Amino acid sequence: MQEAHSYRFIISDVKVIGTWDFTKPARCIVCNLKIREEEKKVYCPFCGLPAHRDHLLEWLKIKGFCPNCSKPLDIKEVRKW
Ligand SMILES: [Zn+2]
Ligand SMILES: [Zn+2]
């Protein structure tokens, strides 16, 4: 289990908030494409779903809320992840 844990930490490069089923392909909640392991991703702190980091930042500049759960997200908070 130790190996799996460190692997997850390296690929995500962000704090994992809540639980995420890594057996499902992670789809970006902005563009709906699969997020590859080497791509930077962030998670919505409310619904826990992933997005490409750049896509969510661009989305929040315009919309200011999560595209999945519609909770307001602060772009500054997302940048910290
Ligand atoms: Zn995307
Ligand atoms: Zn959300």
C-alpha cells in the first residue's frame, strides 16, 4: 500500500481532498476529456471532481463557480492547490 500511496502523490501534485476512485478514468469537469497522469490537475473542494489545472483557472476567470456542482470557487484558492 505504501507504494500505491506515493505513486498517487506524485501523479496528482495536489492535495487530494476527499476520496477519489482512481480506477475510473479521471475526466476534466471543464472539457470532459480524460486527464492524463502527467497533466496538472486540481480538484473541486466541494464535489471532489478533477479538472485540468489550466482549464479550471480559465473557467473560473469567467464563471467563478465549479462547472460540476456550481459552488463558488475562488481562483486564488485553486491556484494554491
Ligand atoms: Zn480540461
Ligand atoms: Zn465542484
